[in-house]
Amino acid sequence: MIAPTLRPHIGAFYDFARAADDIADDPGLGADQKLARLDAFSDALSGARQDSPGQDAPGQDAPGGNPAAGFDSGPARALAASLQRTGVSPAHARDLLAAFRQDAVKQRYASWAELMDYCRLSAAPCGRYLLALHGEAGEAGEMGAAVVASADALSAALQVINHIQDCRADYLDLQRVYLPLDWLEAEGAALAELAAGATSPALRRVLDRMLVGVDELLADARLLPALVHDGRLAYEAAVVLAIAGKLSRRLRAEDPLAGRVALSRWQFGWCAMIGLGQGAGARLRRRRRR
């Protein structure tokens, strides 16, 4: 749904986020290497780092004892150029880097509140970047705050959905758990249950509690299509809301430990149709309020 002129910039932001995420999730890198490479990305955002691409493949030990020696920070340099052209602040990208630095050293989350704090760094910057790129985030007052709050809620819901989808792989591959530890304890679920091929009743209760949180976040996000000015962004948000709602329902009915719960091409298409219809309704209500 996004305007074609903005897609290259969103692509640059995505490539940056994907590359930084790959650093944080690379099992072949130690924490010091991950942090050094993420710092190199931060330097490149500010123009402080100029390097040549392809000198060091992810997962390889860096030469010379420097954890970031020879590392290609090309995606960060490309995003820096995009941000300069669009005038969007690098703060959103820097918040993402803070989340990935946290991933490099932190593997557990004590509570839902702590997980939401993580989402404010790992998820909210993506929505806020899109708002800024479309000129939506600069509006002062309650309306501007409502737009940002709705976008934050949608971003966090998508992040938690992804945590549930990948809970088994995160535990087995990275020993990382995004399920709140206090809920695991309250329901009598052990971390080792994440390695099983099927969800235990106790672990199922934890996942269902997380999905209640997802549904509450989606409820907070439903105003977003009616709040944003840009029609294309409004329709994009409506489609994403429909996709997130469908994934939440499927995760309630299916077992993410037995296999990754994802939407088929047909289901994506159906969600797009529903989202477009809901987006049209939101835009109509917006015009009537004027």
C-alpha cells in the first residue's frame, strides 16, 4: 500500500534492521563481537565509519583481535544516506540497535512489563519510522500522541506474535526466552518444555496469557487507520491489523511447538481484502468527523 517513492527508503530501513538482527542472532559470534559490530553500525549512521563491503562474512572471527575489524557496515551507511534525503531522525534506528545490543547479552524477561519495555526498543521504532517518513509523527497535542500510541501498540503486538511463533527456535538455537518468567512460574511451566515437540498444558496457559496481551494491544491499535492522514499508510495499517488478528487467532488454536504457525498465501490475500475494507470504513469515518 505504501507510495512507490517511499518504498526504497523503507527498504533501506528494513535492510538495516535485518542485518543488525542477524548480528544479534548469529550463534557463531560472541557477545563482544556482536556488540562491536552493532557499534560499527551506530558509527556508520553518524558518518563516523567508512569501510568497504564484503571484507568479513557474518559468523567469522574478525582478524587482528578487533571484534569489528573488516566488518561491512554497508546497510547502516545506506540507511544514513536515506535518512539524510528524507530528513527522518536516526533515533528510530538507534533504538533498534539498543534492542539488538540487549539481545546480545540478555536472554530472559522477568515479566510482561519488562517484555513491553523491550518492545519499546525492538518494535516501536519500526512503526515510528513509518510515521515520521509519512510526516505523521510531528503533529502536536492529543491527536499526535494517539497516533504514536496506536502505532506502538500494533508494533508490540506484532513483536509478541513473532516471539510466540519462534519460541521453540529461540530457545533451542539461542537459549533466548521472551516468555515472562513470572507467568511461567505461576503456571508451573519449565523452560525445558520449550524444547518439546508439543506444548504442555502449563505452557499453553502462558502462551494464552500472552495472546490476551496481544489482543489488548491490537484493540489499542485499531484506531490507527482512522488517525493517520496519509491514505496509503492508513490502508497499510488496516491490512497489518487484519494479519495480526488472524495470526493471534491461529496461535490460540494451533501449537507453535509442533510447527511454525504462519499464514498461507491465500490467508494473506484474505486478510488484505478484509483490511482494505476496514481501512475504507476508517477513512470514511475520518471524513465524516471533519
